[in-house]
Amino acid sequence: KGPYTNGRKTKSWYKLKKHDTADVVSSGFTSGKGKFKNMIGAVKFSQIKDGQFVARGQCSGMTDEERQWFTDNMSTLIGQVMEIKYWGMTGRDRKGFRHPNFVTMRVDKLPEECIWDE
């Protein structure tokens, strides 16, 4: 029958979703709500297309500690490179990231290296 038996997963099988990563440039923040009031909610990000920075979306997915660090350092993080992970592209034009999540800051990469690859 495969990895599922009687509608239940067996203990020896795991379902893994493939994801990709991209390097993007932080370009702004949204305000947090609920538990995250007075903190950032998400990080807006961009990539370079035709020599200009173009907004590509926003992501969260950071831990509470990372979210606090972003909140405390907002002014210095604009224009910095970060890595995101995502699960495919969205839209008819396939230009949006599906479920983007923050992974890490990339101090080893320049913003000019974050090119929008189609």
C-alpha cells in the first residue's frame, strides 16, 4: 500500500516537502499583531530586475528571538541581504514566492547580487 496504512502514517515513513531558497534584500517591515504587537510582523523584501530593486513579497517564519532582534535593529536591516526558503512560485506569471520564510541574514553577500531570476 505504500507509506500509509489504514489512513495512518507508519512510524517508519516521513513526508518531506521540497523547498528552494533565494537571496533577497530587506526593504521594509509590517507591524505585528496579537502576540507580536509592538514588534515587526513580517519583513518585506526585494530583488533586482532590469537594474532596479523590485518588491517581491514579505516573509515571517522567524523565531520569537529573531523577531525581537529584527524589531530592535530595524533601521540597520533595511538594504541587508537575507536568505528565504519557499515552496515553489505562485500566480499565473509564476513570479511570487509561495509561503516564503526567513532563514538567515547573509553578511557574505551584497544586495547587488540579489538578482530576480525568471
